[in-house]
Amino acid sequence: MAVSARRGSPLTSEEIYMAALRLIDAAGVDALSMRKLAADLDVNPMSLYHHVPNKTGLLRGASALAGSRLRLPPDDGTPWQDQLRALAHAYRCLARAHPSLWSYVNAHPELLDREGEMWTVYTRILVAAGVPSDRLVHTRKVLFTFVLGFLTAEAGGVLEAIEGDADAAFDVAVELIIAGLEAQRA
């Protein structure tokens, strides 16, 4: 790794993604550029390309970093209902912590990490809920889309205008999902 004469220390991919996430949180995805990121890191913009191929790769890495901070429920014998509640709230916290990145990634699904730990945990919970294997993929997509729509409405202020209490509405939405899954078991 080359050391910048200005920085005095080697640049790392993790440092790049952390800085990008910080800049995105402050000003949004559209305001992020390789030049602004390089200035923030006190490096020549070209040195970023030793670690990141382009802005899409940068956004993918920042998204993965944000996703790695998701507090996923462990497989510890806790009832699947409680694990599903925990996963839903953790995902909502992620969306609220990084709203610009979250909105951008959901508008550009090619950036979604469909193989990540969140999806593994989500699938494990749905299996524990008794979702048959032949319905697992569709159930996972429908429930994810339902939560995605809720969070998009929340981010856009729709829930505040209609309901006034987004937290209570989210709890109701999660309970409806649980009730629906329980009903399929019967």
C-alpha cells in the first residue's frame, strides 16, 4: 500500500468505506464524489482507485459496511416470533441510521447483498416459523417488500401525516406479519 505524502499512513478499504458512509450520511449519495472523498481522506483521488473500482463499488462497499453493523438476532432458541421482531427492528434502525444510503440501495437493487448474513438469519427465522420450502423464496420476497414499503413511507413522512405514531404503526405491521405466518402454520 502506498503511503500518501500528506497523510503519512496507508489508506485502507475499510477507511474509505467508513469515510464514504460518513459523507453520505451528512450530505446524501448524490453529493458524494471520489474527489470529495479523497479530500476528506487527505489523499490524491487516484489513490482511491487502488481500493475501489468506481462509485458503484464504493457504494456497494459502504452498503456492506452499514449492513455489517446490523444487530442480528442469534440462533439461541428464542421463539421465532421474537427473533423476527428483533430482525425487523434492527433493519428499521439501519434504515433510520443511514436514510440516504438505504433509499439509494433500495432504488438500485443490484447493490443489495442478497447473500449476506441478514438474509441467512431471515431465512432461518422463516423456516422456524414453518414456512414450507416451496414457499420460502416468495414469502421472503413478499415480507421484505412489505417492510421496505413501510420504511419508504416512513422516510417520506407519509406515516407521520396519516398516523402520527410511526413506532406504534411499525409494531402493528410486525405483529400482522407474525400473525400471518402463524395462521399459515395452522
